[in-house]
Amino acid sequence: MTASALVGWVHSAQNLRHALGTREMIGQAVGVLMQRHGLSSDAAFNVLRRHSQNANIKLREVAQTFLETGELPQPPRPGTGRT
């Protein structure tokens, strides 16, 4: 195996590990929403997705914030300058 192929393989493995961690975090947030609000898994995921879209924040960041604070991020208020 050449050095460049090895570097590519390591990079791919790191990306996969990151993706799996992100998926697990989103799954945990979905589970908490399901338990707290009696939602189906699809409905709980849609809550996260809606907050992600409305606040213009990546889904993984919405899930992380929710797991850390128990609160879902809200969209920025007009005139706050947040994009």
C-alpha cells in the first residue's frame, strides 16, 4: 500500500467514525424527545430537523445543544445579525 493510499484510508476511517458519532448523538436526542413528549421516532426526528432548518444550524449541532442544555435552539430574532 502506498503512503497516499494509506493516508486516504485513514482519512476515510476518521470520517466514518465522525459520522457514526454524529448519528449516535442525533439518535440520543431523538430518544429523549420521544420519552419527554411521547413522540414517535419519526416525529422526534422531524422536531430536530425543523429546529435545524428554522435556526439555520446543522442538525448535529441542534442535537448536541439539546443534549447539553435540554433546550432546542430557537431561530434568531430579526435584526440580531445572526446568519
